[in-house]
Amino acid sequence: MHLIWDVMVNSGQISVMDYVRITSTACAQIFNIYPRKGAILPNSDADIIILNPNATFQISAKSHHSKIDTNVYEGLEGKGKVEVTISRGKVVWEHDGLMVEPGSGRYISMPPFGYLFDGMDKMDSAYLSSLKAPVYREVI
């Protein structure tokens, strides 16, 4: 999220509202979990970040919570840093530290075929009918 803010918002390529849409709302819609995630509405989980647009950051594999010991962005510096993350009303990230207990997460069921799949059958049918050779599909 730091990188998107630095590269896209700080450079003027997208607005702050576009940043919210791209990093939150659109992601939840793609994974078919909107409005439970990606929105601040009644009955939504209300996961919120507090981003300081003036704070600086440096990317390092040593500071990431991952088992991989390398990062393709190693050493990259930028401006705009997430300083606090609130998940379900609890602060889970602050002062560059993760503050969660193992097992405190919740599984979120993601129903298949979100809005991105609307119209796929029509597009598939149009493509197949444009081919010169016959295409046979077995319906299961």
C-alpha cells in the first residue's frame, strides 16, 4: 500500500479517492466479499488504515512478515506510510509492529463468480462462433 501511494498518488497519476477504490473497494469486489470488506458501512468489518502522507519508508525483506528472505523492491525508499491498521475495531498494526495473537483471524468465505464473471458466457460464445473450425464442448 505504501508503494501504490508513493508511485501513484504522490505523482498525481491517481487521486486519493482512486487510491481508496483501488486498494479497498475494488479488491473486495474482485474477491466477491464486498460489502463485508472494502466498505465502511453497517455490518461491514470496518478494516481501516491510517496513512501518513508525509512519513517515509524503506522496503526491506528483514522488516516484512514473510518467510522469504528477499524482496524485489529491497532498498526502495518512498513517501506515504501506513502507520496504523484497525481490523474489526482492534489496532493490529502500529509503530511498525504486528499486534495480533495467532489464531485471532477469521476465515471469510468467498463465493465464486463475482461481478467480473458477468457476461463471460456471452464473450466465450462470441469468440467460439468467430472461429472457422467447429468447437465442441461437453457440458458437465
